[in-house]
Amino acid sequence: MTERLQKIFSAAGIASRRKSEQLISAGRVQVNGKTASLGDRADPAQDEITLDGNPVVAQSKLYIALNKPSGYITTLDDPQNRPTVMDLIDVPSRVYPVGRLDIETEGLLLFTNDGDFAERAAHPRYEVEKTYVAHLELALPPAVLAQMSRGIRLSDGMAKGSNMQFLTRDRTVVELTIHDGRNRIVRRMFEAMGAPAVKLKRIRVGSIMLGDLEPGKWRDLTMDELRAMGG
């Protein structure tokens, strides 16, 4: 059965359908030795499909949740030879992280080889909520928490949290939800308010909860979780 090349690339875990269109438009894809065009279809079971001369092979789709510990960087490989999140994942197919957490931040990090799922979970236009628990260096006055809920100005624009609440009486542990995917956005928000986060953990991405998953451990996503995320 023939399928659009974009769908084949997504199923192979190579790229989202949108990114696949860019690869095709750039002339990097060939079908049976002929450079492909947008709209072309192929049968992955019979046709020879290549990207930059390398065969495109379909693989089973994987969806994984990891509890990332502090000290690991979110990358496939690190030239400085630091520990990466890939050191914690042991699966037969190649997967890649969905979005990123900075080296100090802990908590829920998703992995997949499904380009469409990765785009839905990470692209800003889908506004997938992400919930964090921040342990702060100093107590935050309630008025500051309210200000962060309304929005604060950072160097690259406005940012705000929602469903913000103190988890401790001393007002040094805060839970907040964001839609923003900018680099280190949660840390920068608290730094701007004069109370840097000394510990930061992500506990939810969309419908997927970290739960009691131990640091450094991973699990497969459930079918209910995938359906709730549009998978």
C-alpha cells in the first residue's frame, strides 16, 4: 500500500511530517533512485526510499517517560563526554527526547521515535501544559506569586505561570504550570522575581504524570496517555 512520504518518514522516526516536507523540498529524498517531490507516494514494503543516500526503514513506534535526574544533559551525544539522558534509556530502536530539560532540572522527560507525536507534545502552537515544582532560595511574598500569574517581562518577552500555589508554609516551594517552551523559562521567571530556584522538577507534560517513577528510571506510556495526547 502506498503512503505519502511524510507519513513514512514519521513512522520511521526520522522527522515530523512538517520537517519531512522540508527534506523532500530540499531534494534530499529519493524513491527508487529518483529524487522525490512533495506529494509523492511510496510503498515502504516494496520501494527503495533513501534520505541523503541512507535507506529509510520503518520501525515500531516507542513512547517513553523518564524521570531525569540532575546532572544529565538532554542531548543525543555530548562532545564534552558528559552524562546524557540517552545513557538512561535502553531500548532496541533509536528514540530521541521530546523537548529538553536543562542539566540541573529533574523530572518528566518524554522520548519517542514518532515525529508527529513529538511535534504535538513540544511545538508551542499545541500549547501543551507542563507543571513544575520549584524549591526557591528565598520565600516569595504572595503578591509576587500573583504578579507571576498575571505575567512578567523577561529579556525575550512576557512569561507567566498558571495554577500557581505554595506547597509549604514558608513559601519556598511553589507549583506552577506553563505553556511556554523557551529555554530555562521557569528558572528565569523566578530569577527575575529575586528568588532563584535551587531545585526544579517537572511533574507533568499534558496528560502524562511523573507519578512515583524513581529518578533515572523509565517506563512505556500507556494507551490511555497516548490517546489523551492525541497519539
